[in-house]
Amino acid sequence: MAWLMAIGQPLLFILIAPLLTGWIKFVKCRLQNRKAPSLLQPYRDLRKLWVKETILPETASWIFSAAPVIVFAAILLAAAIVPLVAVNLPTARIADVFVMVGFFALARTFLVLAGMDIGTAFGGMGASREMTISSMAEPAMLMVVFTLAMSAQTTNLSLAMQYVLDSGLVLRPSFVFALAALMLVAIAETGRIPIDNPATHLELTMIHEAMILEYSGRSLALMEWASQIKLMLYGVLIANMFFPWHIATDFSLEALAEGLLAIVLKLAALSVLLAFSETLLAKMRIFRVQEFLSFAYLLSVLGMLSHIILEVYYG
Amino acid sequence: MPMTLFFALLSVLMALLSAVSSWAYSRRALVEYLLNRIFAFDSSRLVKVALFLEPDYYARAMRIVPFCLLGVSGALAVLTGLLQLLGADSAAMILPFGLPGLSWHVRLDALSGFFFLVLGMPLIAVSLFGPGYVREFEHKKSLAVLGFFTGLFVAGMEMVLLADDTFFFMIAWELMSVASYFLVAFQHEQPESRRASFLYLLMAEIGALCIILGFGVLVTFAEGFSFGHIRGVALTPLWASVAFALGLAGFGMKAGLMPLHAWLPEAHPAAPSHISALMSGVMLKIAVYGFIRYSFDLLPQVYWQWGVIVMALGAVSAVLGILYALQQQQLKRLLAYSSVENIGIIFLSIGLALVFFSTGQSQSGALALLAALLHSFNHAQFKTLLFLGAGAILHQTHETSLEKMGGLIRRMPKTAALFLAGTLSIASLPPLNGFVSEWLTFQAALQANQLQSGVLRSFVPTAAAMLALTGALSAACFVKVYGIAFLGLPRSPHIAHARELTDRGMLAGLALPAALCIVVGIFPVPLIDGLRRVIENLTGAVLANITAAGWLWLTPAGAETASYSPGLVLAAFLAAGALGYVLLYRIRAVESRRAEPWDCGYGGLNAGMQYTSGAFSMPIRRIFDPVYDLRETLNQETGDSAGWRVTAIRYQFQADDKFVRFLYTPIGRSVTQSAYRLGRIQTGSIRTYLAYSFATLLFLLWVVS
């Protein structure tokens, strides 16, 4: 049963991720007094891309064709070790949270390499910016992870969530810092406003879009899907690490249903928060981003230090 | 004599033989004479000998033979290492060389055995790569000189690993340093090479002096020169710290620890590429070996303050090393700075181990030490691969500057694929080997909870934060290297016409470390089992848990705390990849076609539109501006007199080491100035010198009486 869940959860990630993107867009449109597209629009986009012809640039090497598969696989693997509806995930033992950060890095590396493969100006631009941003976001992410792992005494995500769940509602200063840092990192890593604008194709500002500019058809669909899963993954991490309540702890049908409902509601709420921030904020200049990210890094280090100073003691 | 020690000594002998055989390269007449003397009366053999002595044939044989011997030496070193890791006993003996009463002591234990393994693998790769690579020097330079000093260099490194007394250790150490000086100076017609080799020699000797002084402190309190005597020495904390500081300076200088690293980015690129691979891949590890031997084996006790200092130096080296690497435009120089970074990571782990051991947390200390040793092994593999890859590019295109490269993946597909393995490993991405050692370092740092002192408890994670930053920056750096050199469009004509390596040996030399990067990344457990033995042998700490869950699993502190199974990760990755592949190309696949990429409608994509290496790292240059000694020039040409229409822009930058400007240059200047001042007493007149002698005599008489 546990292994069935281990296979089922990533599939659930694959299925729900476009819906989440649709929901964020829906809320954002409503907040901006616009008419919203259907919640199912991302699925339609994917289907449309799926049947379209794929155009490979003349200068593309095998890296370009392999990248969508590798990016998708790496993100899927990351999804496979994050508990979604139920803790007690056996796959979390295979790869712990550091490895998850490694999977993100692997996906990013191939995304960037694919961007540089064609030899257009945009590819290099997006690649350079993505690596700059990630080289500051990833340490912050690792420090958040470090804080959590030190509190829970484990780097196994499933066990760490179990620990937070078991210890009940305790206000830990380190978790507050870590949560804030992780939210900032999530915004940067998933390319949302104010770091990057997923809706823009304005040449000089785009980052993620610049790297995948040459993709079309099915390859593009796979890339887009991977980035939707990544967005959802960060949402689930925030929701289940810091607010794991009502996640299923056994595999009875009621518990699973409760877990599913809980995570859907949590993600919906987080999306509203994201839509609000995206509506209120404008995109930053690229050289302001480092302030944003060093703030995230600072928060994460503060979180870790406050854990060490305030929460660890020897009797 | 035990078998392992026999293999080790044979390995040294082979390296020396390699040196001798290279020396014979330019002395065909002498060889002919000797062979004729030996075979004079056997006419059937004479034919073969005569064939061998044909000038063309001889030259080819003599290009290959020294490398074959080096390869045998490497294979024997690997064998020695494997036998030691599999649990052979340590062995010692006294060689009948050296001063009377001070014979050379040699000893082989698990630690030196492991470093034999670290040395052997790159050595085999280099000996495969070498014969093809040195062909370009054949008519320009003396291969005899190159091969002779390569053999001595390798023999010196192996002797350092075997040395068991201070005297022999220093002889071997100096042999290694001096032989590698000649290798750095090999291309001495270039002024940079001369400058680099002088700086290298200078710093190597200062470092050796520090080590001698450190040994001096130990030997003074011990009863003899051999390591066996030193091990039991009793030192006051003050003297122990003095000895430690001297050792740190000496070994740190050889390892390229900041701020003692200035020689490294000069010397490594100046040497021929296969030598750079040996220097970066192996020689720095010999310094790491020396430091571990010195601080964990010879010094009687460790103190946490030392650990903090080593960690801080390691963290600084790691972060600054990779930041400087990011701004280099010469590929080999970039790789050299990245070696500084990796040495920083290794020293950070060693510092962590010192902190844990000195506070009695021997389990965590052993874990940190294991991470350091494993990273040494991994760095030896991928740095060898990358330097040899840079050598392959240099060999095929005569280009070292990243700014001129591009699109090599289409011209040199095999090299590109092998180089990619190195890139992904050094960027510490799962499931390759660099990730395993980074993961273990993080796991070791997580054990900081066990430390009693709050200051230490917060210091360790701060160092881990630096490590995280380093990891992310090194990913950025090597993605840049690969993206600029191998992807995109070629930035110069000779790159556009580059050809793939045709020499099978050179390709094999790249393939061997690449394969090791992958295999060790996926199945690290056997190696880690061996390392457990090394650490148990060295410190007495038993790491029971780490491989307790079987050959697929790493569980550094128990399965509940953390576990990683690279083998299963790979299996899952392949499964997910297969799913992606089937989705993309198999199920009712739609035809794909090739078309021109989007060029903004300017009509024709050209290489000049691409991001350059300097442009790629520009945001990081701006963000981390204070750490660079940055010089930029921007020249604009305008087409009209008013200056409105810009027709050409030329931007140049140089991001130099701040240490050079603020530490080395002032020291150099003050040394020169004081030399001038001292020089004034040299008047050249005999009367003055007689006066000096007279004064000295008076002074001595006064002292004696």
C-alpha cells in the first residue's frame, strides 16, 4: 500500500499541477478585474502543444532534445519524495531533502544548457540570469532545509513532516524565519513576480521564458508541465512542512480523502496569497533581485541560528 | 616484505624507470652503443634492435615507453590502494639508503594506501592521454626533459606517501616540488610560464620551510626522527599549536589554501595539460594527505580552536575560489581556481572533523573526515577529467580562451559527452560522485547539534551555509564553462573547424575518469567501506552505521536520520526518463522538422549575438563586486561627429585576485626594498670587507670570552 501511494503521489502531482496554475491565473484575473480563463485552460494548452509539430532549431544538439526529458524526470523524482496526501512515504528514504535540492539543480542545469545550446542571445541571457538567481536562492533553500533537519533530527522529508505533526502547534522562531525564507525562495525559483514574470514575452525581462524560447510542440509541453509541477512542489513543501495538519498518517480511505482535501485547500489558500502578492508587486529590476535573495538567505541563516541559540539546549 | 609494500615500492621504481627511459629519448647513440655491447654476438636479435633504433621508430617508442611505465606505476598504485582498503595490514620497513644512522623508513598503512588509490587512477588516465598529447611538442621541445621530470614528480609523490620519517618525507616532498617546478617551467619561452614557475618555486620552498620547522618542533620533543617516535610525543598546548600552525601553513601552501594560493592559478595553467591534471588532481591531494597525517596521526592531540581556523580558511577558500573561477576567461585558469575551491571544501570538512574529534564526538568527526577523504578522491577524478578535456580542446584547436570557443559539441561529440560527465560531477549534481561527498559533508555538519558549546554549534552551520553558496556558485561556473565552450555557435574560425580527437588513447584517458565519476556516484558504498577502515585505522573511531543498510544505501547516522540510495535514484531517474521519452517521442509521435532559430528578424543568427563568457558571469561580478580587484575599460566608436551613432563597442575586463594586490604585491615590494637597503653594505671595496671581518672577529671574541 505504501509503495502504491509512492507511485500514486507523483502521478497526482502530474495531474493536479496544471489545475493549480489555472487556479492561480483565475484568482489573479479576478483580483485585477479581468475576465478569467477557464480553470482547465492549462490542460487545453498542453493538449494543443501535444498535437503540434515540433520544430527543432538548426543549430540544436542532442542536449536540446534530451533536456525536456531530463528536466521532466528530475522534477518528477523530486515530486516522488515529497509527501502530498500522506506521510510515511517509502521513497523519502531513497532520497532525502538534500537530494531533492540536487534534483532541482539537475533540472535547472539542463534547462540552462538547453537555453545556451542554440546560440541565440535570449538563451544566454536567460541562462546567465537563471544561474545568478539560483546561485543565491539555492543556498537559502539549503539553509531552510538545514534548520528543519536540525529541529526534526532527520533529513528524511516524510519523517520530518511526521515530527512537525507529532509535536503539535508549537511556535518556533526558527520555523517562522524558515517559512519566510522558503516563500521568497519559492517565488524566485518558480519564476514568479517580482523576480520573473511568467506571463511576459518581453525580450529584455524574461528569464525562464528566454531559455525555452526555441522549444515548440511536445517538448515545450513537457517543459511547461515540469515547471508547473515545480511550482506545485514548492507549494506542497511550504504547506506540508510548516502546516502538515490533516495530512493522512495511515492509508485508510477516510484519512486519504481528508489528506487530499486538506492539501487542495492549503494549496488553494497559498495560491491566493501568491496571486495577491503578484497583483500588488511589480517586477523587479534584475539587479535588485540580489537584495531580495540575500534577504531570503539572511532569513534562513537567522532561522538556523535562532534554532541553535533558542531551541537547542542540554539539560 | 609484505606484498602491498612490495607493490608500492615497485610503483615508485616504475616511475623512476619512466624518468630514466625518457632521459634515453635524446640519447639514441648511447642506447645504441649499450645495446650493441649487450647483443653484439647475437645476430637474430640484432635485427630487432636495429629496427628499434631506426630514428623514426625510436622516437615513437620513446614517446610511448615512459608513459607505459607511468601507467604500470599507476596500476600498481591502484592495486596497493585497493589491497589496503580491502583490509591488508600496514607494513613498514627500513630502506638501506640515506644518512648513516638515519636510514629511510617507509610505511604503508590504510591512509597512505587510500592516497595511492587517489594517485593511481589519474596517473593511469594521464598515461593513456599523454602519448597523443605530447606529440605536438615533439619537434619543438625536448620530450626527454618533460618525461624525465614527470617520472621524478610522480616518484616524489609516491615517496611522500610512503615516508615514515621526517628526513625521508622532506626529501620526497622536495623532489615532488622541484620536479614539478621544471614541469611548470617547461614552456619557458612564454614569459607567463617563467613568472609562474618562479612564484611556484618560491612559495613551494617557503611552504617546505614551514613543514621543516613544524617537524623540528615535533622532533625536538620526541626521541627521534621517525614518525614512530613522533607519534608518542608529549607537547604543551602552546608548542602543539605552534607545530600545528607551521604544518597548516606548509601543507596549506602546497594545497593552495587561501590566502596561500597565489601560485596555484599561475602554475597549473602554465604546465602542459596532462601535467596540470596531475598537479591539480593529485599533487594537491598529497598536500591534503600530509595535513591529515600531520594533524591526526603525528600531533598528539587536537584542539577545537584549530578546527575553527581550518574551517574558516576552508570556507573562505571555497567561496572566493569559485567566485574568482567564475570570472576567468582562460579555461585552464578557471579550472585552477576551481581547485582552490575544492581544496577549500576538503579543508572545511577536515576542520569540521577536528572540531568534532577535539570535543569528543568521534563518530561525527569520523563522518566529516570521511567526507573530506571521499571528496579528495572525487576531486582527483573530475579535475583530471576536466584538465585533460581542456588539454584535448587545446590540442585540437590551440585555443585556451573561453571567449573564442563555442559549439564544440558538434565538432567534438565524444569529448563533449565525456566533459559533460565531469561538469555534472563538479557541479555536485545527483547521481554523480561530487554530490555524494557534498551530501556527506552536509550530513556531518548537521551533527553540530551534539556540540556542547553554543558558539561552535552556530559556527558549524554557518560554515555549511558557505558550503551551500559554494555549491550553487560552482554549478553556475561549470554550466557556464560547458555552455560557452561546447554549446552555441563557434566564436572563432579555428573552433568552427575543430576536429574530434582521433587518438584512441586520449579518448580513453578522458573516458576512465568519466566512468569513475559515474560509478563512484552510483555505487559509493564499496569505496566508503574502505574509507571506514582508513578512518578506523587512523583515529580509532568506528563508523558502524554508514553502510549498515547494505550495498545500495548510505545511512551516515542511522536510517532514521538520513538515507540516500544513489543506485535506486538512478533506477527511478531512468524510469522517469523513459516515461518522458515515451511521451515525447513514441506515443503517436508528431514529425519534427528543423528550422532557423528566432533571430529577432535581423536576418541570420551569428556567433556575435551570443552571450560571451564575460557576459554570462557579469551579474555575479556586479553582485559580488567587493571581492574582486576589477579593472574594466569600455571604448565606444561613434559613426558621426556628434557621437550619437555608436558603431562599435569594445569592453574589456579583468577580475583579479584581491589577495595578489593587497597581500602579495606589498610583501614582494618590501622584500625588494629591504634587499636594496641591505645591498648598500656591499660596497665592492676590499677594505670595507676587511673591516666587516675585523668587526665580526671582535664580536665573536667578545661572545666567546
